[in-house]
Amino acid sequence: KASGSAEVEGEFARSQALAAKIAALQSSMTYAGTIEKIISYRSPQVFLSAFEMSPGVGTTTLAEVVIRGKALTREALVEFKDKLEGNPSFSGVDLPLSDLAKSKDIAFSLKLSILPPKK
């Protein structure tokens, strides 16, 4: 064997394992499916205008999502937030208190984390 070939083979094996993990994560979460799930929780009084999704950091979060929109009433916005919190796939649903200061026509920005599927 050529000098250093064992090291190259080891790096190749690690790269293959990493690629397999990434492929498994990508197949377990689709952005379109996540957006559809989030939309299904809104009532007719909640209008969604933007989604920002970024990959999660570490192994505890698949992605971070920021949702922007407008709610006709505070109650509709709180109901939307509560429904998201009730989904075990989502964590850390964060709605700033300042978004709840108004009682009508509320522009909001909500942040949540998407968790990996339970095995």
C-alpha cells in the first residue's frame, strides 16, 4: 500500500457516513411540508406573509423558522401560537410580548425550532 493510504481511506469512510446522515435528515424534513403544516394551524383571521427557514445548529434542531404576518385580533394570534406549541415537532415557539400589545391588526414575527423525528 502507498504511504498514507490508510488515512485517506479513513477520511473517505467518515465522509460517506456524514453524507448518509445528511441525506437522512433531508429526507425526514421537507421545507414545503413544514410550511404546509404551519399554514394548517392558522385561522382565517391570521395572514402569513413570509417564512424564513435556516438549518438548525447541532443535533437537537433540524431547522429554525421565522414566520411573519398579520393577525386581525390578539385572540387569533394567541390561538395560532398555541396550536404551534401543541405540535411535538415544534419547539421554542417564541412570540414577543410587544406583538401582543395591540388588540387588532397586529403585525407579528414568530420564531420556532423544528425538532428531529422521534425514533
